[in-house]
Amino acid sequence: MLHLWMEDEFTRNGSYPASVDNNSCPACNLNTDNYNFSATYINGGLPPYTLTATPKTNTVQDDDRCGAISVAASGRTEAKKGGSAINGCW
């Protein structure tokens, strides 16, 4: 849902949103109790952004083997924990 919302915002406003949270995208229903959500923008880059969900410390997701999971606008996915790529999370 978040990925679609990002593209819809770009179509409607000509730019991607400045923040990624439940206030800016109520329909996304992001699990902000256990994750911090962010978007990294690459001005003029392809893909133009990458969305990341990072487990919050001292939550049930903190020990998840996949760590931070990311998806780029291109659809490329990645999982990293402690700076190392983790396979099999997507």
C-alpha cells in the first residue's frame, strides 16, 4: 500500500511526499509500534526512492532475523541486519 501511495502522491503533486507515516498516509496502516518507516530519495535517480522499515529497539521485531527491510520504487528488495545482507526475507 505504501508503495502505491507514494506513486499516487507523485502523480497528484508532481513530487514524492516528504514524510512516510500514518498521518500522511492513514490508509497505509503502518505498524509504527514496532517499526520506523523512512523514504530515501535520490534526486533524479532511478529508482527515485527506497522505502525502509527498521525494527524499533526493545520491541517484538527487534530480534527479527531480517532486520531492516527495504523496497525500491523499481521493485528491488533488500534486507539487512547489522550492515549485512540477509537472504530469504522477501
